Amino acid sequence: MADYYRDLACEYDWLYDDDALTDGSAITRPAVAGLLQRFGPGCAVLDAACGTGVDAAALARRGFHVRAADGSEAMVEVAAARFRRERLAIPVQQCLWGDLPDTIDERFDVVLCMGNALVHAAGKDAMVEALTGLRRMTGPGGHVVIHSRNWEKLHAERRVVQVANRVRTRGGRRCVMFYAWEVPDRLDQVHIAHIVFLFEDGDRIEPHEYRISLLPVSLGELRERLELAGLREVGTDFGETTDQYVVIAVAA
Ligand SMILES: C[S@@+](CC[C@H](N)C(=O)[O-])C[C@H]1O[C@@H](n2cnc3c(N)ncnc32)[C@H](O)[C@@H]1O
């Protein structure tokens, strides 16, 4: 995979506001919280796109039995450091979605792919392969949770600059972040996100910019690919006016 996160990893947490950094983005979505509650604390959760480990840590603190993986070595290092700092016994390793079934023996009640990660599997075949890998990590009755940006909405609105609504202050540093999007004519073309952190340095601004290219997926395409990967949708909180959504699926 193209590792867009190699350099971004050490500053990735600035994307989160303070509440999200503590609680993560999985348990705070009612559809995901409802699913996790049904299984109950103690159930086995794989965060298959753990990034810097925010969701995995939030779930482990709540008593879930969590394991974490990510395709980016740099993100895994930051996640491992978080778990050590918080004294959380979360095994974490670098692994691509398609390789998970042959790499990790354990199977899970809930397999998470949060943070709009799946679009990194660019194109239909790669995404079906990724989804197949995620499906094969579920145990009997297990669920896969896919989180996605509402690409149809982003593409239609063409809101090119999206600024975080708060200045973030951590460790004596202050930062404003925004996305600047390159939105092509068609939804099925590569979209480019420029993630920009503006750090305050006295009366100067120090900009740090990271560029990530993404090949969007519409809900219709995602549904088709879930089916091809042997998954059956059992729930979604998709809405035409929401910026993000999850689809929850089980082995067909
Ligand atoms: C936008 S980040 C989301 C991280 C985290 N879930 C969050 O919500 O902050 C996308 C993550 O997907 C990971 N990723 C991309 N392609 C992958 C693949 N083929 N297999 C495993 N992880 C992958 C990246 O390394 C990155 O950490």
C-alpha cells in the first residue's frame, strides 16, 4: 500500500478534537455503540485500521478485549506507544487487511474498519479483497463495521476547504487544522485531501501539510463489494445529509 501515514503518523492525533481523542469515534457512534453493547464488555474486537490506536484504547478502557492492526508501520508505532503509556495490554501489529486471516489466528465478535480507511483499497478488486480479509476475521455471529465518508455528499457540495471548529491546545502547542480538497469532475476519480495543520509559534504560523489521495466509493458500490466479499449488510446509519456513516455486515 502507499503509506501516506509514514510522515503524518506523529501529528495524526491533531486531527481529533479533545473529546474524540479520549472516547474515539467508534463507541461514540450510536450504531456502533449499540452493536458493542449487544455483545457486551469482554467481547473480542479487532480494530483492523487502528491508526494511532485511539479507538482501540477507548474500547480497552471500557473492558472490551481488543486487538489492533494497521497497514502502516508508522501508525502502528504510535499506537503501540499509546498503549504502553496507558498500560493497556493491546496486541498491535502491522498487517494489511488481505493478510489478516493468515497472520492472526484469533477470530472476533466485532471487526472495525473506522476512519474512512477502506477507500485506501483503491478500486473494486482491491476493496473486495480487503473486505474478504475483514470478513474472515469474524468468528461465528461476528460483525464487520465499515466507516465511510459520505462521498456522494462531499462530491456534490464541493466544499473545498473544511476547517476544524476549534483551536486545539496540547503540550503547550496550539494548532488549527483544515482539509483542502481537490475534487475532480467525477465521483469515481481520485480525490486529493490536503491535511493542513497550522501551528502557532509566537506571532508566526508554522504550516505542516500532508497530501493523501483517495478513490471514493459510493454507498451503492460499497454494498455491491460487500456482497462480492461474502458479507450481508445488517444495518447502516447512512443519511443523505450526514457527512459520514457506518455499514454493519455479517458473513452471508
Ligand atoms: C484515515 S486512517 C484511520 C485511522 C483510525 N481508524 C482513525 O479513525 O483515526 C486510515 C488507516 O488505514 C490504514 N490502511 C490503509 N490501507 C490499509 C490496508 N490495506 N490494510 C491495513 N490498513 C490500511 C492506514 O495506514 C491508516 O492508519
